[in-house]
Amino acid sequence: NDKGTQYLTNTNGVVTFPASENGVTVTVGEKLPPGLILPGSPTYTVPSGGTVWVGLIPAETVTITLYEDSNMDKEQGAEEKVFPEIDLTVEGVMYTTDEEGTIDVPVPVGQDSVTVTPPKIPGYDVFSPTLPESV
């Protein structure tokens, strides 16, 4: 809610909270069950006395690694450095690469691509992602 109060679901996945006469805006939190993702917007407006159903969908994981492709073969060689601690936006969500230049991104089952916004790294002009044929 607008005061930042956190409510957790019960064992049946239901949460009940007080609402004013005008209803309430609810944002689904960051702690979703492993392997499930929230499609679409995490924010819902619920009228007073109303109900909202939030469906989670199964996800697969895509691993993305940022590295310097110095020989331009689109494969990471053992001598090619990685970019740790770089912010990378995938499907509108910000991730930070780990010490190996890697992030794991949940992708809905059946989705065969993701949108990656290339980061700006000083001294590097072009990032050409090589994505797998399917997720």
C-alpha cells in the first residue's frame, strides 16, 4: 500500500488487508516463489471490498555474460575479460553482473527471446549480443 506496509500471503496464497472506501493500490512484492514470475505490471488497483487475482507463470532461466570479444568470434575465450558489477537492463528490469560478468534472467516458459538494453561502458562502442536460438 502507499505507506509501505508489507503483507504476506497465507498457505493458500491469499492475503487480506484493510482498504479505504476508495480502495487501495497494491504492488506485488519482490519475494515470489522460486521458478515463478509475474507477467505484466506488478501494480493493481483494488476497489474497496474488491478482489484481485494475480497469476504467476513458470519461468526458465537465461544466462547472459558481458565480456570483451577481442577476436570478434562471438564466443567467450579463456583470455577474454568479463565485465563485473555492470548494470544491465533486460525486459525493463535492472540487473547487475556478478564477478564473472554474468546475470541469470527469468524468462516465461514459451517466450523465445528477451530484450536487452546494452550498457554504456567507457571505451566500448558496440555490444552485439549473441542469443541462443531458443530459451
